[in-house]
Amino acid sequence: MAVNDSGRGAGLGYAWSYLAVTALLMVVLGLLALHARVRQRADRESLARSAGLVRRLGLTDLCLYTEARHTRHPAMADLHTPFQDGPLSLDHFPTGSLVSLPATLTRNHETRP
């Protein structure tokens, strides 16, 4: 271990710096968790109001993917949108492999005579 002018090893100084930064980051993480908890309680009424508005207006779900219309709003998709280019064509959008159709859509289709 190298020794600096103060007589302490240089590696020990790095260790204390690492521990100080880690402790500081732990305190920041704790404060962020506390802030999230306080905001969640404060926004509870507003979130309930927004959820009621979404239910009443029948708004769609969150748009997570922008490339294919059947993955943009899965609740609004119909069964043939992945095959819009042709009845036997494969879905060429990568998100088509990540997002499946809603269960209510396939259940209604399977029960039709």
C-alpha cells in the first residue's frame, strides 16, 4: 500500500471516499422514497378523480410503443391488424412479439360460431 505525506495509505483514503459517497447516495435514496410516499398520499384524491374520468370517458390505455397500430393501443386493436399486409404475412414489427392481444379480444373471437 502506498503511503502519502499524512502517513495514511492512499488506498484507505479511497475507501473512505467510497464509503462517504455510498452513505450520501443511501441518504438521497431514502429521501426520494420518503418524498414518493408523501406525494402518493397527497395525490391520492387527484389520482382517483383522474381514474374516474378515464373510466367515464372510455379512454384508451397508455401508448407504450409507436411503431405498429396493434401495439399502440392493444385494447383498441382488432384481430387482423398484425396481418394487415396480407392474410398469411408475418408481423414485421418487433413489438408484435412483445405485446399480445388482450384476453377479452381473443375470448370473444373464439366463442363465435
